[in-house]
Amino acid sequence: MHQVEDYIAMGVKAVWVVDPKRTDVLVVTAQESRYVNTRVLTVKDTSIRVDLDEIAADLAG
């Protein structure tokens, strides 16, 4: 978790912590840390979209 805190201290707006064994994702910002139950991560007002199921399928081969 120290690395996440370091990123936030450097001004990164949000950090996603993904554990492939869990179905939720930890979202950390300067204001809060919370778990969200989603398989698709997005960044508001951008085209950034990360589909965790697609990544899992790619890793599985």
C-alpha cells in the first residue's frame, strides 16, 4: 500500500488496485479508498476503459 500512497502524494488522481482473485477493485484517491464491484474500469470524461474480463482471458491464453 505504500506504493499507492506514494502515487497519490505525487499528485496521481486515482489508483486502481486489482486483485485477480477478487471480484472487486480498490479505488484510492486523495479523498477516499473504496471497493467497487465492477469488471470494467473507466476514467470519467476520457476514452480510457479497462475490461478486466478481457485481460483475464488474454492472460489465460
